[in-house]
Amino acid sequence: MDILRIATAGSVDDGKSTLIGRLLFETQSITKDKIEALKAASQRKGLDFVDLSLLTDGLIAEREQGITIDVAHIYFNSPNRKYIIADTPGHFEYTRNMVTGASNASVSIILIDARNGVGEQTRRHFYISSLLEIKNVIVAVNKMDLVNYDQAVFEKIKSDFNEAATQARKPGQNISFIPLSSLYGENIVNVSEKMTWYQGESLLQLLESIPPISLEKENLPFRFPVQQVIRPKKDEFHDFRGYAGKIASGSISKGDMVTALPGNQISKVDKIYKFDTELESASQNESVVITLEDDIDISRGNMLVKVGEQPEFSKQLTAQVCWMDTNPMRAGSAYLLQHGINRVKTKVSQINSSLEISNFEEIANAEALKLNQIGVVSFRLAGPIFADKFEANPSNGAFILIDEFSNNTVGVGFML
């Protein structure tokens, strides 16, 4: 049974937590004792209905304020597949949480309050979904019950969203629109009888129809960051020399010719091990030990790639950066850049531009990147990293920036 990873996004009070709670309730993913606890909590709040948002708002501050602050991961099953939902905050000041929550998602559900229409946060969340190369975007127009299930309202929002998304939409990105009411379960699991003008599927039916998104793409280049060199001390394995790590992308088979970066030494794959089992081949996300026919100088932080598939690597790079720290990024600032297991010192050469989210226009030569802003930045590195362009190979094209004094993660970058 495959797993579909979903990220929810939207403005404040658009009903993300209620939507997820309704999905859990309608798919019978909630135990009876938890339902009773929800009823009691709702009564204490003076509500005449069961507040399903309490299922995902796990922090005390979230329950008191009725908002989502942290990223909550929710798991549920349907008869056909398993789901993992990242419920991300809607407030502007928690945009960084949305970036991290959506980083592994295959589907993005962007909620819009039918009364408010497309807002700045809607644009911001769609831009981030596109930036993260999320192929399937579902625009859920929620709270249709508060506009009397009016088709004209839905069509207006659909038109406004398409117009706003034109510049940020990636080629091949699928955008679906669905009107719903999370509070009353309309168009959540079954098609609503109150919106007969809507001819599409319910939300769950739409999620079920999305084909499995395999991360093991045959056309991706092989990238194997070496995490550890295995040299057993037992006499029976005296000559054993293996390279342990997790395959970042692509696949490898016995007999393939590989290049070890940065030294550019070439050898042939001798054996591939997964625990104590020898494999003929291995692919993306598998943790394996690879042995080569030749003893060459390879250490932690090096990378194995197939011959002819070397990434471009240098001590200068340009990337799109989402800034996550209260202290702004400025030209000349120094950080630690972590790409996979590689960590190198870096300095900001120039902030080439920052993004005006209201119209997706780039402002050239920005003075600084402030909290939750997105921009294009050039860096100088103390040493090379072996990265691909994010658009071509997302699993090997992203990095994080770390403040070397506080050790806080202050930004995330996507190679251009």
C-alpha cells in the first residue's frame, strides 16, 4: 500500500484543522474514547457541535487561541492507501513552518475561505508549493455553507486563483478546485447533495485518484553521499572496505562504473549490501553499503556518482532562499551551509532580488532578506558541494543555512 504525503496551507481561520479532523472522522480513524473527549472539550468551549480541529491542534497555546502554530503530522488510512498530512500554520509569521512541513509533500491542499477569496497568504502558499516542486495542488474553497453554497462565489475564486497563479505555476503542475464545507462534511468523503452544480469528485475521491508518486525515478542521476567508511576489525573481514550511506537519488547496480567526488577517481561497483543481504541493485532512499573493485581514497562527505553523471560543483552558487530568522540576511553575512552530510562555511556575496508576493515580481538588488521573505542569493563557499539544480533533482538540490554561533537553522535554499 503506497503512502501519499499531503501538506495543508491557507490563511488564518480557513479551516485547515477542521478539514483534517473531518477526514479523520469520516474515514473512521478516530477511536470512540477520543470522540467522547472531543465532545466534552467542545462543550467546555460552549459549542453546540463537535470541534474536530482539536484533533490536530496539539499545543495548549493552539487550543486556547484556536489557531495552528506548529506543524502537526496526522496519519490515516483509506482502503486503498495510507496518508500522512502535515497541517501547517496559516499566519504569516509561521511561513517558515509551512516550508518545512511541505518539504516532503507530494500534494498540497490550499484552503480558501469562500467569504474572503484569494489573499496574500494564498499566493504565498501557492508560490512555496511551486518552489518545492509539488506537482499536485488542490485548491479547496472552504466554508461554502456560509455563502449558501453559491456557485458564483466558487467560480469567482477559481478565476482569481488561476489569474494569480499564472506566473508561479510550474510546467506540468496539476491544479484542481473543489468547493466544500469542513464543518458539515460536504464534499469531504462523499459528493455533496447541496452543491449539485459541482460535477467533480469529493476531496477523498480526488486524493484516491492521484497516481502513486514514485520517488525512485529512473531518469534521475545516481547520487550517493558517503556517511561512513566501513572497516570491520574482525580478522575474517580484514580486507573489507565499504561505503555506507543513503541513496539520495537514482539507482545503482553491481558492475556500474562510478566516480568518487571530489577526487574524480573511477572504479566499478563490486557488491551492494543492505544489512547482511547482498543486492543486485538499489535505488533512491535505500540505505546500503557499497564496495568497489579498487581501493581508492574515499571518506565521509565524499559522493559516489555514475561515470558521466557528475554534477557541476564549484565554490560559488546561486539559490532561491526562504529566510527563517528574525535577524535579516545581508550581503557579507557568514553562515554554515549544510548540503546532505556536507557542511561548509559560506558568505553571502549578494542578495540579487527579493520576491514581492502580492504580484510575484522580483525586486532587484534587495538590501536584506527578512523573516519569511524569499529571494535569490549568491554565495561564496569555503569548499565545494556536490549539488544539482533543485528543479532537476530536488533530493540533491536543497540545503539549509545555519548560524554558526547560535546553531539555529536560519534559512533553506534551493539551487538554481
